[in-house]
Amino acid sequence: MIPIYVEKGIGYLWNSEHWYILRTQHRICSAFVGSVPSFPRQNDFLGLPIALSSEETALLVEKRICELHEMPAEFCKYEPTEKDKELMEEFLKKVLEQQASALKKRKIEQLSQKIDIIVAGKKKNLINKGMSDANIDKDAMLEEEIKRIQDLDPDHTLVQLPQEMYRNIETSPVGLDVLRPNILEGDGAIKYSIFKDLWEKGYYVTSGSKFGCDYLIYPGDPVQFHASHMVRCVCNQENVFHPKSLVAFGRLSVAVNKYAVFAYRTQCARIAYQTLQWHDSMDS
Amino acid sequence: MTTLQSENCQTNDLNDLFPMSIESLRFPLDNSIQIIFTGYYNGYNVEVRSPEEITLLYHMGCFGKGSASRSRPALVNSDRYPEIIRKRQYLQRNNWYKKFGDSGCTLVSSTLLKELDELTAKIVSDGEKLKKKDIIDLVSSDEEFSHDDVDTENAVNQSFSTSEKDEITVVIPNSDSEEENYFAALKPQCCVNKIKMQEKLILTPEEAFFLAYGLGSLQVVYNNNILDLEQCWTLLCSNDRHFVDRYVVYHYFRSKGYVVKPGIKFGGDFLLYKDGPGIRHADYIIVIKSDTKQDDLITILGHVRVATTTVKEILLVEVLKPNGVTSKLPESLHLYHVKEVLLTRNIPMTINNDD
């Protein structure tokens, strides 16, 4: 079971493998909200952690793919103890050693490949200086070169910034009622049932706020496809539509080349859909 | 011009669009004499019928919309040249003539409203029949003309007389299929126009009341009575419960010097033009905040997105009512306040790249 950590009503995930599983196997595309350590000072590409919308979180919990955890309250005021500092130093030293040994191994490999060229070069040098027939031992040459490799300077190493908490923390399980906006009652419940219905039909469903609708439907992974439908949820069926909001919705769908769909819950608690389409011409 | 429009946007010169010879006008243009136009209320909006009034009203302030044109009324001087219409329009007029009898009617609006009722009845009955089907076509299937109309057209061709009362029109084939040889195969026919389509200027209720109350240059006629301001106000308020808010906003922006036109085609309430529709594109889309329904972020984002794709900005307008005033008195209009919020969409990447 993949854990989702809830804070202030929003679920977060830090583990990159879990994110990959959620996206490829379970069709949940969440939103990246963190900064990418190797790509700082820009807002176009964000990184882990991902923030899941309440509908996505509720769906994953219902389908028993994830479970919700809450961090302990004292976690916010975390201050490292001496033991923690020691552990961290050990960790960093280990990382440095591993990098140094890997680098040395790579350099030895490179030298072994090029040793013939080096020997030939040295021989030419000696011939030029007039000393011929000097036997140059290939292996001794290699040993000499290897000794000349410098040790890795700590300043030139890569430091890993762990995304996920690398220690075990006591977390407490929580229910769906902590999620904000609320999906258990009112408009949130209707929107959630529409989300679930669309997900069960096999689509990828993401937020549509930048298009003025509630959800965007993709026939495949959003990375490969454009959205095919924009869905607006009608929660209150008593309210009358302003003609101008209908026109705006229809006009927008034409401008961005998607189907404009209204989704609502019928009396028998099933979800029904209505597409709004621009009629091309008056005569057929 | 808003910040979004580039300065290379083509504009039309006002004088080229409205050429007018002053001698043809029958109204005196002396400043001391006020011109009073006449509008006829038909239950939905106010019609202005005389061609001179139509020209003047549209020229001075872009009021109204031509009933047979896309926006600007295109008045045809029928004394000199015959009207040129397409075949489907000609068949449609013959259809109307057959349906509504030999009235030779010049008031096509009443027949149009009757057609509208018939159309809605047909859609409802169609909807009940085709309940199983997925698509309900809002365009009536009545559009397909029966082929016996073609015979009547031939009959009419043979029997037209050149009396002055009959209007002769030139009928040309439909240009739906974009064939290359449209002009080569063009065979214009002279036929008798059975129904005179007199173009009227349609004023929305807000425009009409502004002309009557704000400018004092329109009198509204309903049921053959000339209405005074209070009666006019009551009548217009009774038909549309949002009329007060809409009128306050219309009056407010007209007073600022904008040309205010209906904005339904962009999903808003009004459009603001600096000079007029034919001259430059609209700058702002007005969306009036509803006092009954709370505006949610998604709808507003939708409006902003439409505005972005059409290079306009959204003005969210709220009308503040004074306490304890009924909507019956037009005199207390000055107590209403209008609050504006300008919404634009700025994409950081485009802004940063422009540097």
C-alpha cells in the first residue's frame, strides 16, 4: 500500500517510484509542487513532492491502492539531535567514499585502454632524445600513472538531497474526512462521483481550471495526448444557466478544440453527460 | 486600445464608413431643434422603422442592429436598383408567402415571432419522439424545402408583370459549395418578390431607454400609445428582472464615452468599443456580477480564457443598490453605484521573453 501524507487537507507524495506507479498503472496524474534540485530558480518545471487533489486521493483510498497518513504534530518543530547529526555525517562520508572509489575505477579503466598510446608516445620521446632500445615495461608504466591519480576533492562531489524522509517516523492513519475541499458531502460529493465515473471509464482525468471547467479528459497519458473533452459539473440542477455562461463555455471549446460536456447526477444516482456543440451551418 | 492589442491593428476611418449626403435628409439639423425618433415596442425589443431614422441612429453612436443584417443596417434604395438575393432566400420568402397568406406584409417581425413559436413547438415534439436518440438538433429540419417550391418559382417567373407595385428581385444560385466556376455558371433570374423585407433597426431595451431617458431623443410606442418615461421603465422592468442592473451598467459606460453593444457572442453581457463596431475591435467584455448566484472561480476563469483568445480584457462589474429604493422609479438611478474590476491573464513566460 502506497502511503500518502496529508497535511492541512492536501495529500502529498515524495517517493518517485510511487509517483511512477500511480501515473502508469493507476492513471492518476497529480501536480508537481516542489522545486527540482538540479534545476533551480525557475517555475516552469517543478519537481517532487506531488500534491494530489481530494478526488484523486479519495479514489486511491477507495480502490485500496493507497492509505492516508498524517505526520505527528511535533514533526513541524523538528530539531536534529546529536545522534541524528552523527548519522547524517556518516551518511555524507559514505556518499563521498563511494563517489571517490567509483571515479578512481573509471579513471583506471580509461588508462588501461589508452596505455598503448602512452607507451608509444614515451618510446618516441626516448628515440628523439637518442636513447633507443630502452625497454619500457607496460605494466610498470600503468602502475606509475595510477599513482598519479589525485584523490577526489570533497568540493567536487555531488551531494544527494533526499526527497523522501530517510528515517522512519511514527505516523498516524487518517480518514477521508480530513481532505479539503470536502468530498464527502455537498457539491464535493457530486464532483467526486463524476470524477470516479470518468476514471472508471478508463480516462486520465486532470484539473481543468485553466480552461474554465472542472475536469479535462485525456484518452491516454497527458504527456502523449491533448485533452479530448472539457467537463463542467452541474451540482445544483435548480439554478438557471445564464446564456452568457453557456456561450462562453461553447466558444471556449471551439477555440481550444475540445468537446464541451456538462456532467450531472440523475435522480437514480447515476452520472449523465450532455455535450454542447457549435452547429456549423444553418443548411445541410 | 488595451495593452493586448498591437499598434499595427488595422482601423477604419469613421468618415469612410458612413458616407451621407445631407441633402437627402428630411430632418433639420439645427441645434435648437431636437430630433425625436420613434420606436415601436414588440414585446422583446424596440424597432425603429423609418430608413432615415435608422441611418441617423446608427451613424451617431452605433445604436441598434439591422434586422436583416449582421450588425450595421444595410439599407437598399429600392428605387434605383433591384435587390439581389440568393436562391434559398427567395425560396424561403415564397414559403412564408404561402404560409401567411397574401398580406404583402411589410411587418415581417410578427410573422417571424409566429414562426418562432411553431419552431419551438416542433422542437419539443421532435424531442419527445426522438427521446432515445443522442442528438437533438436545435436547427429545425424544416429548412429542407419541398421540391414543389421549384414549380411555383417557374410559374411565378412566367406571370410577373412590370407594374410598379411588384418589386423585382434578381435571384442567383446558392454559393454553399465553393466551386471555382460559380461565376461562370451564374444564371441570374428576374423574379417577383412577394414579401417585402423592410429592414428595421432593432434596439435593445437598454439602448432604447437610454435614448429616451438619457438623451431624450426617442419616444417608445406600445399598443399604439406613446409611453412616458415611467411607463416605459415599468414595462421594460417587467419583462426582464435583471433590467435595472443591466441598464445602470449601460448608462454608466455610455456616459464614459464608450459604445456599448450586446456581448452575448463573447459570453459576456456587453462589449465596449472606443469608436464603434466597424472601426476597431472591442476592448472590453463586461460581465455583470449576479446578485443571486455566487460567482465561482471556474466560470470566471472561463470568461478570462475566452477574452484571452479574442484579445480583449474582462471587466467584472458589480452594481451596488442604495438601501430602501424600489426599482420602479427611474429618477433614483443616480443613487446606484458601479464597481469595476479589470481581469487580465498574464503568462510569465511571454512577459519574460519579450525583454
